[in-house]
Amino acid sequence: MTDAVYSNTGVRSQMTRIALRWLLYILLFAFALFYLAPLFVMVTTSLKSLEEIRTGDLIALPRDVTFDAWRTAWASACTGIQCEGVRPYFWNSVLIAVPAVMISTLVGAINGYVVAQWRFPGANIFFALMLFGCFIPFQVVLLPMARMLGLMGIAGTIPGLIFVHVIYGLGFTTLFFRNYYVTIPAELTKAAKVDGAGFFRIFWSIFLPLSLPIIVVTVIWQFTQIWNDFLFGVSFSQAGTQPITVALNNIVNSTTGVKEYNVDMAAAIIAGLPTLLVYVVAGKYFIRGLTAGSVKG
Amino acid sequence: MAPILDIKGLYKSYGSTEILKDINVAIDPGDFLVLVGPSGCGKSTLLNCIAGLEPISGGTLSIDGQDMTHVSPKDRDIAMVFQSYALYPTMTVAKNITFGMKVRGVDPKTQAAKLKKVAEQLQIEQLLNRRPGQLSGGQRQRVAMGRALVRDPKLFLFDEPLSNLDAKLRVEMRTEIKALHQNLGATMVYVTHDQIEAMTLATKIVVMKGGVIQQIGSPSEIYDRPANMFVADFMGSPAMNLIPARAMKNGSGTHIEIANSTGGSIVLKDTNGHDLPTDVILGVRPEDIAEPGTRQDGVHQDAECLVDIVEPAGADTYVVTQLGGKQVTARLHAKTNAQAGKSQTLSFDLSKVSYFEPGTGRRLN
Ligand SMILES: Nc1ncnc2c1ncn2[C@@H]1O[C@H](COP(=O)(O)OP(=O)(O)OP(=O)(O)O)[C@@H](O)[C@H]1O
Ligand SMILES: [Mg+2]
């Protein structure tokens, strides 16, 4: 008797559970559709001919898939008076982002290591100022930075842009590494000191090998920031050193006559691909790094 | 014999808070010095000062006759085992143990030979290729010991190395550390807040409280003649009974009068001729209160007491009664006839008692 009652409620709760589960899936699916819609439109539009765009439906699949727009965007779209596509600017962005990401990550790691494990007088103030640096709006630093770059003789150059991005990124990278390294017990550093290791030895042999998750987080963050940056790119570059974001803007804004939506879309996708790639390759470490707690063991 | 470690007038403060005050300790070669005291009394801080991991604010510190007050840890010829073991998480056990030698540029052959010897000594040969994360607590503890042993230093420093282990393993490792000390003849400074660990391991104990040394002495000195009520209470389990009493001169001896729970009082006659003030605290270890006729040595005085609680503990039975307004524990024979609620004659060994001044807690005899 009681058995029957129990199993009855058991079945019912089982069914509610399944129903809820389905509701959840449907909801998630709807959200996914919502967020993917723009990407879908971009991709399909970039694969259509201009003719088809004009006559067809925005959300329809392309009737004739053509890569012409991609070719144009990459190699011959006009960014003002030049018509070389986004290719040179893509490489500019690579030349800016890769060194800037590497330098800011490495220096941030050392900074974080010092602030977290080698408490020096004024360490807290140093760190607070560093943090403050994260929250200074871009616009505020534009003029002083332009003057600085001029004085250093690297205004308008790729090293100049690298410099700007490293400086602006250091606040964040230091914060990331510091927060990761404070979770590492101070006794580890002490043990290494007793073992005879010095500042860099401890960093190199003990801290860096522990840092993969936070390095991945920092690299993704910095790469996304630097690659997607527009304001610094447009302010501190000149013809020939502009990053891809600036070029994309020029392509979209400098066409006269008929808007070549397919080319614009293709160029935009090209501009966005590298960050997408970084997420796909390193995404799982990203999540792991963000949630990584103290070092076990 | 010149002391291996000599600390003179050491002070340590963080900002304006003084953590250690006027620490004076000397250790002879081969000593096993145990620093013991309640949590937060500054034991780890003192150990860190000895290691050079914390700068000291005053005083001097020398190791093997050389002034080390301002020398960095790596040049002090010490090895340390930390409470959390602090094994390098990304290195294998073998690398953990040899890291110090590698840093110091010891040639790989010597490294391998020393590693082998230490691994055998601690029976961790089969663990050498594992990472710390793949070890049990006890195994990690051994590896941490190995990392210290392989260095063959002048001075070993241990910061509560057993506190993370379960009770059984702790007792095992305690014995092992003691054996290790005897075999190596090494000098060790060992921090613990476990007074049993202190008693069993030490050749010399330093009892600390609030950054001040309360007493330095051999385990038996500390146990038998505690310098003050704090030490008396801290060392020993169950703790020493500290009973408020009145002392009255009576001829060559002294009468010690203690109120009992029934409104009357018991009187113990101390014939040792101590010069005591009227108000004293009488300190008696539980094992110095027995049933009449069961102990031969000492000077015994019998008194009738009302038994409140009887706690059999296997080898002994603890009997709790009330004297001087305090609970007093006696350690009786396992097969005692004492019963809760009944009166029982208890015999106090007055040759072993301590007297303390109630106000200052200072020892009087
Ligand atoms: N870096 C620091 N800054 C300020 N105060 C500190 C610092 N390190 C320790 N202290 C203080 O010094 C006192 C002694 O600390 P210590 O770690 O030496 O205690 P301990 O005797 O080892 O205790 P436990 O048995 O809990 O390990 C504590 O009151 C602690 O709060
Ligand atoms: Mg401690």
C-alpha cells in the first residue's frame, strides 16, 4: 500500500523533472538562436552576390554561394584611396597584438608575483594604483599618450602601438596574476628560499609551471582587447600602420554609391575570426582558469 | 661545547605590534628543542626568524658561532619542514627532494646518490616519480622530511610537521622522528602546540605564551617543576590540578587547608618547611593523587573527598572531586572501588606538589 503511494509520487516527480529539463533545453535553444542570428546573417550575406542581396530576403540562404566578396574584402576592397583589401591591416594587427600580448602577459606575471609573494613596503599602494590604471577611461590617456609617443619617437609606428597596448594592459594582467598567485601558499616561497632559490629562480621553477590556466585567461583577455581595439588604433597609427579594426571602418564608410554589404560582412568576419579562434582553441582553459581556486597539493 | 644556535634578546614586531619579546635561547649540538605554546603565541614567527624568512627587530642570532642576524636563509645552512609541507606542486617527488641541490649546483651524481639514500631511509623509493598531488598526507610528510634530510644542514627546523596527520599516523611519525634524531645526531628545533609531542620528543622544551618565554628546561623539569601556573596548566594531560588553598605555619611544617564541597575543609601537612604566604595555589598532578597504600615513594597525606564523577579510561580511572571550588582530577587504579556520590579516601603526594602565588602565578617552592 505505502509502496504504491511512494512509487506513484516517484513517477510524478520523475515526469516533472523531464518536463522541466525540456523547458530548459527549449529556452537555451531560443537564446542560442537569438545570439547566433546576426552571425548567420553575416555569413549568408557574405556568400551572396550583390544582385541577390538586393532582390532576396535578409535571412534567406544564398541561392548561389560565391566567395567573390571574401576575395574582394581580403585583397582589393578600398579603404579610402588605397584598394588592397584588409590584408595588410590584418598583418598590422597581428604584428601589434602578438608582441603586445606576450609582453603584457609576461610583465603582468612578474608584477603579480612580486605583489602577491614578495611583500615590499608600499606593495598595497602600488597594487591599488595599478588597479586604478584599469579603470582610467581610454579617452583620458589619448593626449598624454600621443605626447609621450612623440617624445619617444615612436608615434605612428607599430612599436608605438605595442607600447600603448602593453601599458594599458598591465593593470589587468597584473591583477589577474596577482589574484592567482595570492592563492598559492606563502610557505611555498619560503621553502624555496630555504632551498637556496632566488627571486627569478622561484618564479621560473615554481610559479610559472603553475600558471597555465591564468596565462590562458590573460592571453585571451589581452588578445581580445588588443585585436578589437579601435580607439588607440585610430589615434596612434598612420597610413601603413593601421590595425584591421580601423581598416574595417574605412571600408564600410568609404564606399560610394551602392553599399557592398557582402564585402562589408566578409571583412567584418575576417576581422573577428582570430579572436573567435583563440576562444575555440583555449576556451576550456579560460573557464578552468577563471574558476581555478587554490593550488591543491 | 659551543651552542649551535644562540639567540640573544630577540624582538620581533609587525608594525607596532610586538610579537616576540626578549627571546633568549641556546641549543647545544644534538639537542632536540621543542617550542610549545598555544596557537598564536609566536612559535612559527620565531622559527621563521631563525630561518631568516622574517627580519628580526632586535637582538642577535648566531648559528654555530657565526652571527646570522642579517644573513639570508640560503646561507644559514638550515633546512625546514613546513606545516603545510610546501611541496612544489609541479615537480615530482624526486625533483622536490633534489631541488635545493640543483639550485646550489651540486653535481648530478652526488644528487642521485643522496636522493637514493634519503629515499631508502624514509621508505619512499616507490614514490619518486609521483607528484605531491598524488600522495597521501603521510607520504607528503615523508617527502617534506626527505627534502630537509637530503641537505644535511647544521640545524633542522620543523613547524608542526605532524599537525595535519590523523592521530594514529601522528604517533607513528613521532616515533620515527625521534629515531631519526637519535640516528642522525642532528640538532633540531621543533614547533608544536601538542604538549604530548613536546614531552616525548624534546631534550629541551621552551614554553611560550604571548611572545614571551615562560620556561626553558628538560621535559622532566617542565613537568615536575613548572615555573608558573600557565606552564603547569599547559603541560600534561589531564592538566595539573590548581587548587586554591590556605597555608598556615605549624611548627617545622605547614598546614595546607583546602575547602571541600560539603562546606568543611581538608588539611594536608607539608613537612618540607616551605615559606609560603597565606593564600596559595596548590598544584597537584592527577597521578600524584592516589588511593591510600598504592604508592610507596613520596610523602603521602590522606584526606576524605566526595567523588563527583568516575571516568574509566582503560589503563587508569579518572576520579573527579571538588576541592577549593575547583574540579580536581585524580588518576586512580583501573580497578578502583571509587563510586560517584560516595566518599573516598585520597592520598596526596606532597613531595611532588607545586605552590603558586595566586596573583602572579609565579612558582613559590
Ligand atoms: N605577517 C604578519 N603580520 C602581522 N601579524 C602577524 C603576521 N604573522 C603573524 N602575525 C601575528 O603574530 C602572532 C604569532 O603568530 P604565529 O604564526 O607565530 O603563531 P603560532 O604560535 O605559530 O600559532 P599556531 O600554533 O596557530 O601556528 C599572531 O598573533 C599573528 O596574528
Ligand atoms: Mg604556527
